[in-house]
Amino acid sequence: MRNFMTKNSVFYLQREAWDDIKEYKENFKEVIREREKNRIPFFHQSPQFTYRGHLVEYLKRICIERNLTHCCLHLAVYLLDIFMDNHSIIPERVLLVTNVCLLIAAKFEENNVTIPKISELNAAINNRYPIKEYKNLEIVMLQFFHWYIMFPTAAHYIYYYMQSVISLDDIEDNKNIRTLFFNLHDCITDYLDQIIENVHYMQCYPPSKLAAAIIAASRMDMGLSGWTEELQNLTDYKMEDVQAPTFVLKTKHAFVHCQKCKIENIM
């Protein structure tokens, strides 16, 4: 189901918000870049790293079932990666940590109607833990993050970059702009899934650059030029700045050297 301009879409933004962005564009860019600098470095050194693929798929499934946004999903994955990166978690509690990461992300990204209840998240894993353990762990995790979770992800930047995803030069007589937007939506969604499935994307690239690369790769998939002057002005990235991650996204066979994995890893 395509939900391009609904409140459940990563691309949805109310008209008043668009007006604010236009008026305060430079200030907005400065704020989100400053938040990007506050992100915690990630080395994927958790002893539970082998569980990550299963946990990400679980989060994706719950977000689809609960109709949660891409921003919520990506923030939950980021919180999970960072918390696991800095703690040794016994395997029996990994799902508890995952659910609490999703709960925290949902409280930050979603409205009250869509925030899942603890009982609902616990039911999704067969009521494995006492409810009080969720509440206790939530406090522990928030204290670890110093009560600051305004970490931007690639999904957040996509949300912002979409205002310039198509330029006037892209519109030709034989192209339907609505169809083009829907097709771009599908491409971008696929790439957003791709970057959370492979941990090295977050490890190697800042989220603003990843988002720019996703836009470039999606435009190229649609037969458009990879970059435009409008995107350069909005993102402060030139095409050469995002060329490497764009190549990695599109080929899916690029290698990255990772000391933690001890091998050259396919992204």
C-alpha cells in the first residue's frame, strides 16, 4: 500500500511546517547539522552483534503492524545499536532492550494514538518479561543517553530533503509527476531498509550524507540526473560528496574495511 502523503509516511509534512522551513531554512539546516554532531560514535563491538539482523527484522515487522513511521524505526535501530555497542547484554534480555528502544523512539516520533503500549510490545514476544522491567530499563537507557535522544537519522534527513527531490527540469511532457513521485517513494523506501539492514552504513557515513546518497540513487533509478542545483543548495552536498555512498547503494557489491569484522565486508 502506498501512503505517500499520509501522516504515516516519512515524507508527510503539514503545510504550516513547509512554510516554516522555507522561512527559516538556513537556521533549520544549522540545527539539524548540530544534532548530527551529537550522535554517539558507533563501532559495532557488542557481544550480541550476531543478533542484530534478527532484531532489525523484528523492529521492521512491529513498525509495519503498528503503522509507525520510518523515522521511528530508524531511531529505534540507532538507539539499539548504540546501547548494545556499549553494554554486554545477556541473550535472554536482548528482546527486552529492543522493545524498550522502540518504545522510547515511538514516544519521541509518534503521536499519542500510535505509541504502542508496553503490554502490546510484550505480547508480541509472548509476554516474556514483567511490565516493571520495561519501566526500569527505560529509565536506565534514558540515563545512558543523558535524556537526549534527538539523534537525526537518514530517515529524518530524507523527510527534509524531499522538498527538492524533483526539480522543474525533471518534468517533461511525457512524464506524470504523480507517478514519478510514487516511484521515487518506493525506491527511497527500499534504500532506507537497505541501510538499516547493514550496520556498516551507519558506521561509515553520517546520516545526512546517507540521505543525500539515497536521494541521488533513487533519482538515478528513475532515469533522472543524480543531483540538481536545488538539492545542492538544500543539502550543502555536491554530487562528488555523495558519489561514494551512492555507488555503494546502487551496486550493493562495494567493500568496506572493518577492523571489527576482520574482513572486507560487502555492503
